[in-house]
Amino acid sequence: MPFKKIDPKMNFPKLEEEILKFWEEQKIFEKSVAKKSPAGDFIFYEGPPSANGRPGLHHVIARAFKDIIPRYKTMKGYRVARKAGWDTHGLPVELQVEKALGLKNKQDIENIVPGNPRASIIEFNKKCKESVWQYKEEWEKMTRRMGYWVDMKNPYITYENKYIESVWWILAQIFKTKNKDGESLIYRDHKVVPYCYRCGTALSSHEVAQGYQKIKENSVYLKFKLKPNKEKGIDNNTFILVWTTTPWTLPGNVALAINEEIDYVIYEDNRDAKGNIETYIVSLDYYLEKFPPKEILEGRPSEFPHEKGRIIGKDLLNLKYEPFYKLTDDKNTYKIIHGDFILTTDGTGIVHIAPAFGEDDADAGKENDLPTLITVNEKGEITADVPGKGIPVKKKDDKGKYKADELIISDLKKRNIIFKEEMHEHDYPFCWRCETPLIYYAKPSWFIRMSELADDLAKNNENINWIPEYIKEGRFGEWLRGVKDWAISRERYWGTPLPIWTCECGENNIVESIKELEKLSGKKLEDLHKPFIDDIKIKCQCGKKMQRVPEVLDVWFDSGSMPLAQYFYPNGATAEDKKNIDSGKFLPADYISEAIDQTRGWFYTLHAIATLLNKAGKVPVGYAYKNVICLAHILDAKGKKMSKSKGNVIEPMEVMNQYGADMLRWVLYTINQPGMAKKFDLKVMKDAMNRVFRMLWNSYSFFVMYANIDKFKVQSASRRTKFKSDNLLDKWIISELNILIKNVDEKLDSYDVYAAGGMIEKFIDNLSNWYIRRSRKRFWKSEDDADKNNAYQTLWTVLVELSKLMAPFTPFIAEEIYRNLTSPQPSPSKGEGDLVSVHLADFPKADKKLIDEKLNEEMQKTREIITEALQLRAKAGVKVRQPLADLRIKNYELRKEFLDIIKEELNVKDVKTDVKISENISLNTEITQDLKLEGTAREIIRFIQEMRKEAGFEVDNRIIVGYAGQSEVFAKFGDLIAKEVLANEIKKEKLKEFDLEKEFKEEPIAIQIKK
């Protein structure tokens, strides 16, 4: 039965749509998961995307890398279940709904139904639940179109009650776990946290890490006037200089901090309004930067310009100063204290302390028993009776400067307190969703003591194989070593409610299941979200009613809980899933993949929760995954981030509909290493089309065309195992194939996708431009001899095995080649002992017996000699069709078969070894009359072949050639011409009837051809 005919100019997107239909009708994905898995289970986690945003090219690259390894492992005999997931809670969804409803803040949300906050929250969360699925169809279409196999019919959804219940259980285990001091790992505290006053909620440190932007803003140097101290030489005109980029925090100032081990300088500089010289105190480092020691001799420090003396930091402690805005009468304020965190790399070595607005400030406040002045409310507005009162601290004026800062600076200028102003460029944290500048703000929040588990986190990270490797100790490892306590509570609405009930007696109770809540409250809930959960009260042991805390959970905790929560563990899990989780079968995952920003997002929260649960004794290991491919960002062709505002966004569906999903996947795999930023250019797609896909398709098309002409039959499975060809090219390509199988298998097993792809590209080039090109005459022979059959069987074997190797990379073209070659039409599901789909086949195994390293080396050397000689031809201006007399090679012996290849490729009559030549090779470029005639004959052969194509002849059509003109070429080389162009007869006259006539201009000859 013939193979299905192939369109040499195949439309790949159209082909892919046909294959998608085939997969769905035949349920190939489902069969791949259900088939026998002698290697056992390979665990893959799908990081849940949010369907309230459109999918983009960056999602395609993530899904491409998620898809390739599970496909490979399935072919290696593993069962790889791939459960899709949807991240459905959190601030992104709320912001989208706020925008749609025209809401500006939390007050607006709670007044959707005027005067009824409860009804308003119900309506708001209803809209959030609807918004979650806004782009679900687009996500599903993109996922299907790119060939990413994941079970989207049975996904886990983070807003479902059973998922929330599992998250509650995880929280409860952490809550019950105690540190060495007997304290719960979950605690509530008033701490300075990164705070978005636009969204009205705190952020965790890993959320903050995702939102940094480089900004330029005004900074000021301030003169704090010290109160005189004769003992330390402080007079009535001595100031201590402080640098700050946040003037809005100055009303909350209660102290100045120095480092007691740092050297400070007392120097004279400006004069005040009355002409008195002012004295300043700064760090020695700052002083030396301000006054470079040009005139310094090797002598005394007093020789420094303006210097009055030196003082070590500890001698400044407890000095008093005059505050700019005196908002407290506490006697323990407005003094100089010590701070270990004070460095001299920025500023003057002195920092103003406002405990309400900085982590270091708050710690210093506690250590020194300082009051915390809350001079800004939760809306970000200054509440103190100072310039800027009522203005949000990060609201800009019409000049692009922060209005509150400018009003305070203006006031201080009038009072001669500003020493100088300057623009300062630095990284500043912004809300990762609404892009409002964050402030550090003292708030009560719920925390997990992650800082106490830093060593555990780092130790568990040792078990993870990171791709790229440097992420392990670099970006991720550094994050773990400097880990802060996790602020898990959010003052929002659409999220997993914290399952903590508190009583005024001080008792806390954490609920870990729906059943427990129903038992404690006597009520049932159909929806665990706010505000319904807030209606539930439970009885305290003191006899009073306990009320749930109002906060919801950090959405990252939702996604980090998915290893267990996707199975609704433990209360809603099936007995089998529970058994698998308890035994460690489902955790850790064998493989995950996402972009590099997830090192402080999903990668971190997965790892943190696994470490916490391991600490609680609930899971066997403290890491959530064994292998992770961490992807860099995808950029436009100029290296810029893609954004709609810049107009440089490339829609993935458009790319796939134009070039095909296989081609897009291939480019994303092979453009560079996964950890390197990818500049995406459609020119790269065109290059991949020609370099890889057209070359592969031409090889496949070539085989099918000639195999059908010669009615080639594939050997039976039993005979195929015994097949052996003595042809040099057959043995070489089979050897190269088995090396490729071995290397690709090793690379994919070690998650090196990029290297494996490069090897396949090189092999495709070798197959097309060397094996098939060198073997064409074997396929063109009219005789049905053993050599021709060996060529067919070899090429069939190579294409089928190559389709299996490429199946994880390019699932569509691999499927097409495999189906057609193993299951001839019209019964694609009934191949001789073969499977209906390449994705149900086993991954190829290398046969070491078929690898001939010496043969490969000789062939490589042969090709190198040919390449070098072709360069000599080009330099001499001699075409390849022009035969030459000989080529001489120095100091390298080759077998006759390789010498024959060199002769044919270089079109030389003889190849010899000659140790006397000066260069590696020497090409005789002298052209005799006979050589010139033969060269003309070969040009005529090419010319007639082009005529055959133009006339529309089939490759096996026999023809008659007629010519009029010089006959010397035809007289001497007529037989060669006839053989090459499949001519039964060459007539030295014009044909009376012909299909095409053309003038051969290199010689005055008119040529006609007739089928």
C-alpha cells in the first residue's frame, strides 16, 4: 500500500490543525497517560496561570518547556499525569473589577450597595469570580493550538471550597508547629511592612521583589541642630547632617542613628544668615568624598581642609537635637542612638529614625524604647499638622514631583534647614499589580517565621537541580539566605480567608477543615469566601464568642499549596491520592518550569511551604521539586520588553497561524539557553523554516515520492531488526543516528533542551545535504536492486527514528512523519505492529553496535577536505560542474570509498596522497580541452533537468532530447547526458513535436525535450 502523497510546499499550520483533530478524535493524550508505564510515575506540577489576563508569547515559552519533558518522559515509559490549574484569587482580579466598575479604593468597594458593606462585598466578590474566567477561552485555544498536553477538563481551581479547605489544613499544621522557644510559626505582630495604600494592603517580601523600578527623585541633606554639649565640644552652631529620599517621613522622626564604630569628622563650612560659621558632623567617608585630600601631606589629620577634629561614633551617643516637627513630649526622643545597619556607602553616615516607616527604624525603636509616631493613615495621607497634611505621600504634582515631599522641603528651606538638594537614582519598590509606589508602614499583620527557617530552606535547596545551575546559589540561594518573615495576611476581599478565630480573652483558634468549622459553629457554608465566612462565630473556651480575623491570605500561598491542594488533601482527597501523598509519591515533583521572576514567586512559595510542612512532620521531604528549568524573559527584536503601549507585542496565535506551532516551539527551544533573555524576531522564524523544517520536510517528501514510484515496502518488524546494509553512506547515517539517539536521550534526561535541539538540527542538515544528496542516484536507478532497497530501508529507518526523537520538541511534524511512514493510508490506525501515534511510541534506544566512530571520523575528515577544496575552486573561479584533473592530500590516508566521494563531490578525476605539497591540500585547476567539454556536458545536464521541471515532468518520466547546433559535446558525452536526464534517445536534429524548446546560451545549441 503506497504512502500518502506529500505536498512539497506543505502549509504547516494547516497540517497542525488536521493533527489536532486526529489527537482529539483518537484521544491520544488520554491514551498516553493511560498506557503501560514500566518506569513508574513522573510527577509534574502545572503552575497555575490566571485567566483574567490574555495569554502572551511569554506564556507560550513557559508552556513549551512544560510540555517537552513530560512528552519525553512518557515515551521513556513513565506515566505523567498533567493536571491543569487556575489561579483565581488575589489583587490582580480585584484591580480588574475595580477598573471595570470605576472604583478607586476600598471605601468605594464597600459602598457598591450604598450604606451596606456586606452586600457590597458580596457583589464585588461575585464580579471577581466572573472576571476570573474572562480570557479562559483564549487560554484554552492557545494551549490547544501549541500542542501543550495538559488536562484542562479537570483542573484544580483555587477558589473552590475544597481547595480552600486544603489550604486551611496546611496553615493549621504550620500554626501548630512551634519554634525552639515554644512559639507558633504563625504569629501576629505590629511590624513595618511594605504597604500599597492604593490597594489598602501589605505585601510579602517576595511580592515586593517583583515590583522594583529604577527611579530618579529629589533627595535632601538636612541640618539637625545639636543641643550644646561643652564636654564633647558641641557649641550652639553645630549641626549633624542627615540625607533622606523620603522627606514625608520627617514628621515621624524620633531619633538619629549613627554607627558607634564609624569615624566621624567635625568640620566648618557655610555661614548662616547672621554670618556665623556653621559646624557639621558627617562620616569620615562622606567628608573625604566631599573634600578630596589633594593637599594632604603624610602628616596630621588637622591638615585636611576645614577640619576641626575627629570623633568616633560612640562619643556621639545620647546627644540631643532640636526636632523639625515636635509631635511628642516623650523625654526619650530626639537623641542620637546606635544602629548596626548604618553604613557609609550612601549618605552621611547618619540616618533619621521614624519607627513607623522603616524596618530598621522599627527595630531601632524597639531596642531604644522609642515611641512610634503614626503620621500617615492607611490611605497614605499625612495626618500630622505639618505641611502636606491630607495629601497622599506618593501623589505627584504637575511637575512630576511628590507633592507632600515638596511642601515639606519648601517649609524646611524657609527655616534654613536644607543643606543641599540633589537628584538621586535608585531602585524603588512598586506594587507589582497596580504600580503604585509602596511605602513602609507600621501595621498589624499575620506572619510566618521564615527567617528562623533560613538554614532549612538552604539545606533543602541543595536537593534541587536548577537549570541554569547558577540560579541555585545565586538568585534563589541568595533570596533564601536573606529570607524575611512571610507577611501572609491581606486586607482585601477576594481571597482565601484566614481560618483564624480570635477572642477578646487573647485566645486564637485555627480551623483546618469545613467539617471542624461546622461542628464548632453549628452552621454550614456553601461559600467559604467573605463576607459569608465573617458571619461565622465559634465558642471560645472562656465562654465568649470568637470572631474570625478579617484578613484574607496572600494569593501566593494559594499557588504554593497546589502540590497537596490540587488533590484536596487531606479531607477531600481520594483514598489513593491520600496514600500517594502520604508516601511521598506526589511530593516532591520531578519537574517544574516557569520564568525567572518565579524564583521569588511560585518557586519560592512551593519551596517554603514544603519546608514548613516537613518541619511539621507532614511530608517526607522539605523541597517541592527535584528539577526546575528557570526561563529568562522574552523580548522584542531590539531587546526591549514587549508591551501594548510600545506597540511591540507579538500575538502568539498569529505567529502559530502563519508559521506553525512546531516552528515557534523549536525557535523557543533553540534560540539560546533557557536562562538567557530571548530576542524574538519573525526573521528567526523564517530562518528556522528554511534551516530545519523545509529541509526535514524535503527529506521526508523525497522519500515518499520515490518510495511510491518504486512501490517500496517496509520490511516486517522481525526483519527490520536484522536489517544491515553494506553501503558506506547507509552505515554512516545509521551510526550518526545512533549517536544522535544516545546524545539527545542523555541531554533530555539532564534537562538540557537547548543542546539536544542543536544536535537534531545538525543531524537534519547531515541527512539532507549529505546522505540524501550523496544517495540520490541510488534512488534514481531503474533497476530494483538490493542497493536501492537498502537506501529506502535506511532512509525509512532514519526518518521514523528521527520523528520519535523530535516528538517532544515538535509534536505535529513528528506525528505526520511517523503516521505516514509506519501506518500507510488509508488505515492510519492499523500499521504493521506499530502504534497509531508517535506519542504512544517508545523513545528510541541507541544500538552501540551500529555506532562506528572510525567511520564517522573518516567521513568528517572527508567532508573537511571537500570544504577546503571547494574554497580553492571558488578562489580560482572554477565552477563545480567543471571537471578538474586531480587533488592532492598531504599526510592523510583515506579508504578508496572516501576517495571516490571526494572525486564526485569535487568533480576531479583523481585524488592522491602527496607528502611533498606545502599545504594540506593542492587542487590542480588547469583545464584541458577534454575537461572543458565534459564541463559543458554537465552544464547541459543541469539545463535539461531545469527544462524537465519547467515542463512539469514527473521525476521518473523518460524523455527524448533533440538538439541543433555544435555536436562535439553530445558526440563525446551523449551517453552520460542521456543517463543523467533519463533520455531514451538523443537526436542530432530538431524534434518535429516537443513539449519545450529552449536556447542553451553557453554554447549556440537549441534543445527540445519530449515526454
